[in-house]
Amino acid sequence: MTSIYEQHLDRNPANFAALSPVSFVERSAEVFGDLPAVVHGQRRYTWAQVRERSARLAAALRALGIGRGSTVSVMLPNTPEMVEAHYAVPALNAVLNTLNTRLDAPLLAWQMNHCEAEVLITDREFAPLMKDALQRLRNEHGREVVVIDVSDSEYAGLGDLLGTHEYEAMLQSHAPLARLDGPADEWDAIAVSYTSGTTGDPKGVVTHHRGAYLNAVCNASTWTMPHFPKYLWTLPMFHCNGWCFPWTVAMLGGTHVCLRKVEAKAILDAMREHGVDHYCAAPIVHNLLVNAPAEQRAGITQKVRGMVAGAAPPASMIEGMAKLGFDITHVYGLTEVYGPAAVAVKRGAWAGETLSEQTRLNGRQGVRYMLQEGMTVLDSETMAELPADGQTMGEIMFRGNIVMKGYLKNPASTDKAFAGGWFHTGDLAVMEPDRYVKIKDRSKDIIISGGENISSIEVEDALYRHADVLACAVVARPDPKWGETPVAYVELKPGSKATATDLIAHCKTLLAGYKVPREIRFEAIPKTSTGKIQKFQLRERAKSSNAIE
């Protein structure tokens, strides 16, 4: 029987619109059009100008045949063109594929073929790499793409032009679309982002307009961001679409402060010059700021708020940022949940705790974003809820609107990821009595030594508490007696002279004996462009070579 509330109460243009973050751009152009939107070197754009440039790009792409379901790949650093791509491509109901600028040509070619890219927008800094990738795409995959070259005013060493279209010339040759509309269906794909390869098995994560919209709102609410923030792009926009912050900044009428290279001096100079008050980064980038010379930090008088994610942050980093006066919020997530989807919400009572206890509390992965419907710790085999005792370890799982559509062309992996009605993260954690989640390790990174579980994160945290350690990672090494033992890879701060003996002795003061690394290797640690340590490479090293001191 039809309810009375279903009679003559249909959706129509006056009472319903599909959720899409593109609408934030239109609103800011409408009400904050005269305010600054983008700062990049000598370039300055207001929100009215950014909206017009994005609408011109959308018109140019439409003229190339881009529409619903088309894929546009971009190989861009954090520049105005990257911001505009995040507004223009979704406005056409097309799918944005942001390429990792540190990948090699074979993998770039594979990704563009896998997502069936029709257009590539590429910065001329990457011309040699992309020339190779395009040749491979053509020869190995039989795919041709239209190439649009970007000549950034802030990059002097311009590479060859690879295509027949130049970005600025294209914008000037097309009248802007009347409106950046977005999709008819909010479930439509907005982006395909490939996992970073920390496991050696990249997958195409497909996200939708509804999730991007909701996560952009969550970012602002989680951080209690005010209107008109000055946001510094230390996080690569190619990583999970910049954790949805291109759209959060648009929603709040803020200013994108662009940054081509992530270096401590450049970050601190931008904070000082532009009054930056918000930024996001992986722990390793925050560590750069902690260890930067004091003179580089001089003159930054405004309150700066940082968001950290990408790996479990070491306690030493959280303490170091607190001592600098930077307010750090710890969030947690994965590409499959649009970047961050959980936060260690700071409670008022925590301010009365010691710095050490505040560090412990803030170092947890926390609770779900307010617009994420579920986050818990379950037994991955039985899917049973585990007790919130801070001891029983299970797998972190999410469900809700801020979860991907699935993996592109990979139904088996999609089904596995969603088994039991939850998204399986692969991260092992405990639920503490206050319902805050604390990661213990990735499932593949737990070291089992003599039948005892060792958390690599716990060992890394001990190493980071040594004053000479800049970066470290701990993995399992096969052992004929114990099955596995922990081996640590360490990068020391410049000028440091700590030895393996020093570091092992330091760990013995903080860890049970069986958890102390048996070996220390002073070697460069492989990382993704967002600062994630690629442990799968280290595990291969540990299997194939002897430790050195």
C-alpha cells in the first residue's frame, strides 16, 4: 500500500540535487568571488577567477569528447592547474585519475591503460618520464590519449611539449561553461585512485560524488575549520585527491597556497609569507619541521594546525610538534575511504594530562568521522565484535557513505574487501574502553617470534625516541630458531654518530627483550611520495641479505 507521504511528494529540481563537491566551487564563486582562492608564486586568483578557469577547462575537455564516464589522467604537482582539474573534470561527470609523480613509466602506462584514460594533462617537468610512459601506452597497450601540456610559471626547466594542446591556450580558446553542474546521480564515479603500492599490488579505487562531498564536509567539521582558511598544499593532491581538501577549501572560501616541492624551508617560508594556518602531511613531513633549524621557523606567529595521517605517527613526532606550538590532529584512513575517515577527537579533559599522556591519547586512530556510518574492530574470520578492552586485537573495518564503490575491473578483490558487509582495512588494532581505536600493525607487518606477536609499530616508536633517529622501519627477518625476528632499518639525522649497539641498548630500556631488534641496518628507507614506508621492499631486503652495522 502506498503511504500518504509518497503521494504527490516527488523529487524535483526545487527540492533535490545530487550531492557533489563541485557545488562548493559555484557557491564560493557566487558569494566569495572577490576573495583569494589560489596563491602560487607570483600568480594570484580569486574565487571568481578560479571558477571561470575551471569552467573554461571543462569546456575545453567537453570539446575533446569528455563526458560521463570518461577518464582524464593528470600528472601534476600541487599547482593551480591541479586545483582546477579537481573542479572541471567532475563537473563534466567525468572521472579524475591523479597520477603519482614518483612512479616509473611502465606503471604509469599500465594505470592509464587500466582506467582507459582518454586525455592526459601533464606538467612539463615530467615530460621525459611521460614521453616514455606514452610510448609504452601506445606500443604495449595500443592506446592513444590526447595530451595537454602545462607550462607552470613557477618551473624554469621546461621540458618538451608532448601534445598538440597547451593548457593556457586551451583555456583562452574556450568560453567558460555557464555552470559547473556535476552529476545527475551522486553514486557516479568522481575519481579512480591507485593504491600507493606499499603492498606491491596497486588497485584502482573508484570513489563517488556523494562520498567526496560528505568527506569534504567531515574534514571541515572534524578540524572545526573556520571560513577562509589559508591551506598549504604539503600533501600531494594526487594522493586520495588530497584527502578531499581541494573541495573542503572550496566549501569554506579558503585560499589554496600551492607548493611544487615539499621541503622544510619551502613549507616554513610559505607559512610565514602567506599566514598559512592549516596543512596536512604524513608523519615524515612533520618530522622535517620538527628537525628544521630554529631560524627557519622564526617569524611564524599565527596558530598553525596540522593534520597527520598516512602511517601511525611516532610519539616523538607528536611531542615534537606540540613543543613547537603546532596543533596536531591525528586522522586515519585509506584510499578506499577517501583518505581520512576517522579522527582522534580531542576531549577537553585531555588538556590536564601530562604531555606524555596527551601524546598517547592523540596518537590513537580514534573514532569514525561523523558522516561515516560505522567503524569497529572485528574478528576478520568470524566477523564477531571484539571487546573494548585495549587488549583483544582484530581488524579495523568501516561501513557507510565514505567508502569506495569498489576496485576497478577487479570484482574478486572488491568482494573480498566488502565481505560480511564491512570494508576490511587490513589494519590490526584494539578498541580501548573509551571506544577509541589504536592500531597495532598491518596484518602483514606483525612479527611472530617464538610464538609471540611483536608489533613493528611499537618497536619503531621506541627507536624514534632516540634523539639521533630521523626515520626507521621494522620488519620480520626469517630466523631458524625463532621463526622470525625483528630487523630495523634506520636513517640517522645529519651529523649523528649513533651505532647499532647504541640503538639496541636504547630499545632495551623501553621494550621487552624479545621485542628488541636483533639487527640494525643503516640504509635508505624506500618511501612513497606521500611518505609511506614501502615495507614490502624492506621485507624482500631482509630475506635476501645480511644485516650490517
